[in-house]
Amino acid sequence: MEPTPPVEGNVQYQSIRDEIRTGDILLFRGRRRISKVIEWISQSPYSHVAFLTRWEDRVIAMQSDLRGVEVIPASMLVCQYEGKVEWWRLGAHYRRGFDDRDFLDRALTLIGIRYGYLDLLRVGARMLLGMTVNRKLSRVRPGTLFCSSFVSYCYENENITVNAKAGAGGTSPADFAMSGMFERPQQLFDGSDSQACDKLLAARVGKRTAHGQHHPSSVWDGKRRKTPPLPSSG
């Protein structure tokens, strides 16, 4: 494992959006209790990882969250995540032979796979006990995946191994930072004044209020907590 490079802070997502390439990643430092537990178990500042891809004119993130493997606009992750979000570029050496289209196509076949709660607990227990973590995943479509096992599995399909000792099924978010494969990290913040989140949330509010349901709670936009706007009654 390589030492982690210093992280440049306070970079506006909208200013670097056009520089993002398929195969880059987002690393997260969460504020929620579950995030702190994951950071404590892995003895690192990172609790979550997602990878980025360009999809026509959009920048999309793919992740395995508690809802399972999903696709989400990268801007939404930056503006609503409760914690710090860092962009790490895939190093030039590892881009040699990296097929953007094949990487995305293989990842898309994993959409809908359930979150691997039990696998995460097993890996965490072995790490706490100081035991060797070696959770190999076969090339057959897995049944469950947690965040870092999903992202690592996708890179292994392109013959990029993030943690050779632990395998894709034993990879932690910190392994991506320490692998030496990703470089020039920058901590991002939402420079849209929450518009990236507000547009989607306003549409959701309209649907929920139409059925007499409650409004969604406020979200963290990278700098402060903000309540999404209500739709106009006129």
C-alpha cells in the first residue's frame, strides 16, 4: 500500500465537472454513526466509495448503498451527502488499456444487487480480530455487494486489482486511497447553492403532497443544512 497523497480542499464541483473521466472515484468521510463505525473498523477516515462515469453529457456515480447497487447523478451525491466528498482521479498508468465502455457495461449488469450486510459484518469482524481478510469474488454475478466490494469488483473486470491480498470481497474504502492507483484528490463542495438537489427534491415534494404525505427532510449541501423548497401553489 502507498501513503495517501494530500487532499486539496474547497474545490467547487461545478468547476471540475468537465475534467471527470470514467473510472475516477469519489471517497466519502461521513458524519453519521454507521460511517463512524466503518471508519473505526477499517482504521481509516473513509466510510464509503463510489465510481464515476460519463454518460453522454451527464456525470454519473455508481455505488452500492443500503438500497443496493444504483446509479445516481454525481451532483446529487456532492450536494446531499452528510460529510466530506473527495474526487480521486484514476492514474494515467492504469488508464492504459482501460476500456471506458466495457467498464460501464459490466457495471450496469450489477444494478439492483442487494447490499451485502452480512459480508460487510464478516469482513469487519475479521479486521477487528486482526485476521487475514480474503473474500474472493468469482466472475459470476454476485448475489450481494457492499460499497467497496462493488467498486473493486468493477475494476477487477478491467484487470485492475485494488487490494490483491484481500480480494474484491475484502476491500475497504481506505484501500482505494492507499492503493497508489488514484491520485490528485480534491475535496468537493456544491457550488450550485443546492439547485442540483432542489430540482429533484421539489419534484418529489409535488408527488408526495399530491398524495397527502409528509415533506422530505432537509439535506446537507456540503456547507450547511437546507430545507428543500415547496412547490408553488399558484
